[in-house]
Amino acid sequence: MRRLTAAAAQVLHRQGVERTTIADIADAADVPVGNVYYYFKTKDDLVQAALSEHAGHLADLTGELDRLPDPLDRLKALVAGWVDQRDMAARYGCPTGTLAAELDKRSEGGIDVEAGKVIRLLLDWVGHQFRELGRSDADDLAITLVGAYQGMSLLANALRDPEIMTREGARLTRWLDALPTGTPGARHS
């Protein structure tokens, strides 16, 4: 089943929900189509699996970043990771952001809300980093940072220009370095 969820996440990111078939997922996972139907009865079930895959990837990523001792270093490493994915972003956009935008256009199922939950996980983690830096406006700063990522990812994709990610990532890193932190001793573990 893990192969199927990974394949669903990959294919849906590259092709979008409407253009993806169950057979596409089966081909990517190298399993018979019947195996896909055994675990996932509908395309929405596959979309939910892909969202779970994205949430798992985000948990793994933030778990790795949490090993860094300083929240500012964690945030800068997050930005560096986004820049490292610039070629993928230029070709397909942000995996969760593009899926959320596409799902919002569909009216049935409420699965669009599920995509928002994955983005909320990222916002919460980023907000926590800013709170550790002693920022009282941590949630607003999280929206700014994640929104900047979504914007640079969208523009890189629309213009098929991965260097947008590079330039904007450098700008975000400079922005992070220039942000004043809270009062000394305000950092929390």
C-alpha cells in the first residue's frame, strides 16, 4: 500500500487530479489496476492518500529540521530545501499548493479542506519557530513565509523558471536574517 500512496502523490502532483486515472497510479506503482481498487475505491480515496503522503513527508522534513538547535537555522534550512526543489517546482509547482488549488475547484467531497490541513501543518510548524525566536507576531510571519513560498513556487511553475526559486529563496533568507528577534531569553524549547 505504501507504494500506491507514494505513486498517487507523485502522479497527482505531475498530472493533476482531473488528468490522473487509477490506471496511471497502478502503472507508477507497478501493480495491477485491481490492486489499486482493493485499497482505494474512488479517486478521492487516492487523493486523500496523496495528501497523507504529503503530510508524512512534511513530518519527516520538519523532524529533520527540528534537530537543528536554532529556530532561525531551521527556518533558513526550510527555505534552502524549497530552493533545492526548484526544478520540480518549475515543472509542477508545489505538491500540496497545486493540489489544494485544483481541489478547490471541485465542489463534491470536501477533500479540498483536507489539502488545507496539510498546509496548516506547515504554517503551525513555521509559526512555532517564530515563537521560539520570541516573536509575538509569529503566526503572521508564518503566513508571510509560507505565502512567499507558494508565490515563488507558482511563478516558477507558470514561467517554467527554476531560478525564481533561487532568487526568492535568497531574498527570504535575507529577510529572515534581518528580522529582529524578541527580547533576550524569550526563546522557548
